Amino acid sequence: MAAKAFLTEEEHAGIATHLESDAAKAVGLEYAKNSDGKYVLVVEGREGFSMENVTGLKSAVESSRAQLTEATDKLRLYGELDPTTVPDMKRKAAQFDELDPKAEAGKAKAKFDEWKGEFVESVKVQHAEAMAVVSADRDAMRTQLEQELIESQATQILARDDVKGNPVLLLPAIRNMTDTELKDGVMTVRVLNPLKPGQARIGKSGDPMELEELIVAELKGNEAYSGAFGASGGSGSGEGDKGAGAPGSTAKRSDMADKDKVLFIRKHGREAYRALPE
């Protein structure tokens, strides 16, 4: 019969005399009472063998086995994922869980509006700078085109045999009396009204004055400009020149060539010219 691991109070009392025998003592048979009131067999350990209460150990083993099974089942859910990366993934997931989608959407929209505003303002500045250059170039080209158009048409009129005007003397005056007008994509020369700046001058026909009327009817017939057109008298040499260069001369205006009149007025003024005898 095998020795029991522990004895109850009654069992121990029943074999107490046997435990005191020489035979029992010879084999070291002994029971010691523990805190639970049980008589536990006293075993001396030998070569790794001993007797312990395995109840707790069994419970621990069963609990560990259950935990291992649960952990294994959970681990299968990760597939080929490295378990060591899970903590970092959980931390990042927690950060996303803390995000408020509406608040984050509001922040993103505000940032987008800020970037959009900066971009639009930058484009406006660049566009304004580019348009300033274009405007300056356009104004310069229009000014040049206006000048060439006026001079071209005026020169053609002055070169006619019935006009014979001097472009060098007349073009500066003609430019001051005219500008250009752009209508229906066509640029034309306009004679200006000296009494109403910016408005066209009306000709004899009741319509805006043409450049030809300005040159032929106005300038050529104007005493101040007559010297700049074809000569109507002598060359101005000889007796006719005597005294023509200075005030107080006895030269008559009627004897002076047109170009001499112009030269006299330029040199001495209109009052001196008027003081000359007829």
C-alpha cells in the first residue's frame, strides 16, 4: 500500500503508534501538520525528486495553456504581420481615433483657403506687372504709329505740285495741330480744335476738318506759314534784301519774298515785321 501524500486528523490518529515504530522511523516515514490542519508526508528531496503541492501548479499550467491558445488564435489574425510592429501601429491608430474629422476638415479648408489666397495674390501681382509692361509697350508703339501716320499723310500733301510745302518747317506745327483717332479698328488723322482741347475741328463743309484742308486752306494761306510753301516772288537777293535783316529798314513788306518775311519775323518778331512799310 502506497503512502498517502497527506492524512486527516482522524487518519493520523489511527496510525500514530505505527509512525512511532522502529520500522517507520527506519524508512523515514513521517507526517507533519500544516496550517490547514492536514498531516502532510515529509519527503526529503533526492536527485531532483521531491513532493510539493501541485494543485496551484496545475491551475497555473491550465491557465497558461488557455492563455497560449488564446494568444495563438489572436496571432493568426495578423497573418504575416510582424508582431513587433503592433505596438507602434496601435499608437498611430490611437492618434487617428483622437482626431475629429470635422475639426480636421475645417483646418484643412482654412489652410487651403490661405494657400489659395496667397496664390491668387501672387498671380494678380505678376499679371499687373506683365500688363504694365504690355501697356507701356502699347503706348510707345501707338505714339510712334500716330507720329508716322500724321507725318506720312502730311508729307504726301506737302509734296504735291499745287502745295510745295517744306516738311522740315511745317511738320512740327502740323503735329501740334493734330492727333489720331481709332474707330472700328482703323486709325485716322484728326485735326484738333484749338479752342476745345481734345475735340475735332470742324471744316468748311460742316464735317470734321481733313488734313488736306488744314494744310492747303489754313496753313498755306496763313501769312505766318506762307514762307514755308513754294516761292511766289523773287529769290530775295539784290536790292530787296537791303535792310530786310534789321528793324527800321525802309524795305517794304510788299517787296519781300515770302521766305524773307518768315526769316524776318523769326529774327526780329512779328511787331517789327508789322512796323515795316507796306
